[in-house]
Amino acid sequence: MAFLLGCEKVRVDFPTKEVFSEVSLGVDEGDRVGIVGRNGDGKSTLLNLLAGTLEPDEGRVLRNGAVRVGVLGQADSLDPAATVGQAVVGDLPEYEWAGDARIRDIIAGLAGDIPWDAQVGTLSGGQRRRVDLVRLLIGDWDVLALDEPTNHLDVRAITWLAGHLKARWKQGAGALLVVTHDRWFLDEVCTRMWEVHDRVVDPFEGGFSAYIMQRVERDRLAALAEQKRQNDLRRELAWLSRGARARATKPKFHVALAQELIADVPPLRNELELKRMAMARLGKQVVDLEHMTVRFDGEDGPGRTVLDDVDWIIGPGDRYGIVGANGAGKTTLLRVIQGLQKPSAGLVKIGKTVRFAVLSQHLDDLARFGDDRVRQVVGRYSRRTMLDGKEVTPGQLLEKLGFTRADLNEPVSDLSGGQKRRLALMLILLDEPNVLILDEPGNDLDTDMLASVEDLLDGWPGTLLLVTHDRYLMERVTDHQFAILDGKVRHLPGGVDEYLRLSDASPSSMAAGNPARQRPAHAADSGLSGTEASPESSRLSGGEIRTLRKLMQSNGRKTETLNGRIEDVRAQMAAADPTDFSALGDFQAQINDLQAQIDALEEEWLEAAEKLGE
């Protein structure tokens, strides 16, 4: 693989802090790199550094010849007065771009529902983001550097973008650098990860899931090393106190499997206990929708029906995720549930004990604090709240949400977007609502903070309604997902993948002939159309289904046996003479062979599960 770009011993200083120190990185052809880290640690800075839009204070940025780098920032630079067509293709004649199948595919995939002659200034945030993406993607780039490309995009657009990026270059060609908090997107697109922290960048192989496993293992080994250091210090103290002692020990190394790393991790949520506590706080009724319809009257005739004859029961302790295209009616549904909007027809029954709280995208409620410092705001709350069956103080909540002591003296107006969102969530929880509505709570949060928020919500006893385009967050925090399709609220037993299949087949989509619903043609050629195909299980006979299930059970048992053999070999390896490199090599070869067998069995298992639609 040819080298494309990178940096060598770079240092970047800002007026208040040093961002990078002695960082050396390289990007080769075929690399698909996801960049993660805490807010403020330098992810966007690293992207701009490699893209050539920022010069280092020391060191150098390397680039192989005339490498073409396309950059997408968090904020677009589109001319509000320009039309969509001008913003996307500029002065390019129509016959040129319309005759290019690749350009047509990109326009259809992201901007097919946006009027070509509409002014950019009249578009919504999500529409502007899609136009900016189309403008970038139609270019011929060797490297794409994308900073939060999924911001303001709905689930469908995010899914299309992931498919396009996977199929954009041939295998081993091109390179992708992406900064995003969307963990599903990272898992779907990236083959390498860079973690930015403490002025350095640590590389990891694999997507987000593999990165998490490696990081847990790294932290475990670091903890063991620190424990060993502490033990050494205690032994040193004893030696200084009592005289020299013989200290001859042989180091032993052990790398645990993923199953071992999570063996002592309890279930995410105690659903029965949370239901019980929610019943105590809410009673039996929360919100019932009966034959509910919302219609907006038009000026010149019949208006648009947003929600049509909806029957939906929301009970105590229910954790529901809501998905739908932009404009499908998610906000309208939430307003009806809260009693803020009356339906055109039908009934809305809200329980007498219900106390709503809403975390909106815009965080308008924090404006009232002005220049008050965080500690002053928190000091007004003396009450404790219940999380995971325990009373938690405001200070403990702040710690759970990643606030440091230094952050307590910051004015609320000076907090970052992620800090404001976490503070708003904490204040909502301290008000002790029993029905919590979250509208894109993951905006502005890094992956570590998202995990902290998820852990916090796992222990919150109440009814939870979540609207988000982050697939990972939705499936992690909620127990059931629902979609708004053609004015109906549809249950999604198959999660977001089922929503994508249903929306492809929805009457409105087919009737409108919306090209934004289409998949890229080359994605189908690359085997990326799994989410749009109908379930394989519907075409299998009973005998075939039984055979596949037997295969899955058999492979599961074989995998357990092989894992046990690996443990035995590792025990022998740990007991062997560390200077006998030949024996250690033989042990490692055995482990590699057993692991290869496990990988083959797991591949068969996954193929069988895919055919069964599981």
C-alpha cells in the first residue's frame, strides 16, 4: 500500500494549552480511519492538520505528490443566495454532470428530495448538510477528511452515506479519515481507529467495537502494571526498613479473551426492578393514544395528514425509541403526547401523576443561567435523585457525567456544547420527572461521554422516549423501537434495519418515486445491500431452518471447546520457561491455529444467523 499523507513529530500549541506533542502518523492507500476522543482533545485539529488546513508549530506534515484531499468541516461554507444546483455542481453544464452515473447516484442518494432550484438559505440544517456532502462527494478525491459527517442527518441518509463510503473506492485504494460520535457509523465504515488523548494519538485495529475491546484490555493491563508497581514500592519500602531480601520473580503474561473481560459485568438494566419503581412513581397509566389523528389544514384546500388513526399505549417503565425521516411527524407526536398539541381527531389520555421533562436539541433552558457558574447552578439543587436503586447527590451526578472540579468554576455560557447538554440532562434528572423525552441527546458528545450518559439512563426509573438518528444509542438505551411511516406508528421488532426495509416499501416512497430512497448502484455490486433485502428466512423451508439452527448450536459448542483448549495452552505457556523461545513459539502457534478454527466457526454461525434473519 502506497503512502498518501501523514505527519512527523508534530507539535500544535493553542494559546491556553498544548494540543499535540511529538505525534507521528501515516495514512496509506486503503485506510479507513475513525478518529475518536474526548471533546476538546484535538480530533478536529488532527483532521485539519493532516488535510493541510492547519500548520504545526513544530514537525512537518507529509504528502505524497499531488494527493487530492477533500475536506468536510462541521459548518458548511455554502452561499445562502445560491441555488442547490449552483452549490452542488457550480457552473458545470447539465449534460456533463447528468451524463455521469456516479454523480447522478450521489445526488439521488442524498439530495433527491431537495428542489434543485431552491435557495440554500431556505433549507433546513439537515438539507444543507446533505447538499454540502453531495458537493464534496461528487469530486474525485484520493483522501476524504470528514468532520462529523452524520450531524443533522436522519437514519436513512446516514445508512446511505455509510454504503457509499464503503463502495466509493476499490479495495486497497483511496483513504478515509472521519471524526464522528456515531458508533454504528464507525463500526460500519472504519477498519482502523485513532484515539486522541493527552497530546498523543493511539492507533487501534478494527472498527469501534474492536477498539473498545482493545482499549478495555489496554486499561486492564495498565491497571495490572500499576498494581505491580505499587507492590514493588511496598517491597522496596520493606527492603529499606528490614534490609535486603531476595527478589527473584519471573514475569507472566496473559491476554484475556473478550468473554473474560466482560464476565463480571452485570446486565445493562434490571428491567423488573425499574418497572416496579416506575409503577410506584407513575401508577398504571402514562399516555394512551386512541384513534389519534393530526391534520394541518392547507390554505387552498385539504391539508396534510401527519399522523393518521394512531393507537399507541405508553406504560410505566417503557423505554421506546422513535425513528422517522425528517418531517415525518416525530416532533408532532411528542407534542401530542405531552398535551401541547390537540389532535384533529381521536383521544389522548395522560395519567394524573405524569411529570414530563424534555431534553431538546437547542438547550434553550440553559440561557436563563447566563454567566452563573456551574457550582452556583448545582448549589440550588439540594435534593437527591434515585438512580439504579440508590440515592445520588448533585455532585455525584456531575462526576458521573464527566465534570471535573475545574469545570465547576466555568460560567454556563462558556461551556462547550457537550458540557451544556450534560448539564441540562443532570438538571432534568434532579427535577425528578417520571417521563423523560430526549431529542437527540447524543449531539456534541464524544463516545466516552455517550457511554456515561447511557450508563446513567440505564439506572433511571421511569418512562423514556428517545428520538435520535444514532442507531447505536437507540438500540443501546431503549427496549423497543417504533417508526413513523405514512402517518402510522409501527413497532419495529427488527430494530432500525426493519425500519429501513419498511420505508423502502412504503406507499409514499414508491408513489413519489423519491430518488433519495434509492441505494447506490455500485453498493449492490459490492454486496452492501443487506439492509434492503427481504429476510432470507421467509424463503427457507422448515428442513432448511432446522439444519441451520443445528449448525449454529453445533458451532457454539465447538467454539466453547476450542476456547477451553486455548486456555489450557495459555496456562502451559505461562508456566513455561520465559527464556525458552522455541517452546513459547510452539505454544503461540497452537493458539493461533485454535483461534483460526474459532474464527471459521463464528463465520459459519454468522452466515447461518443472517439466513435465518436473526
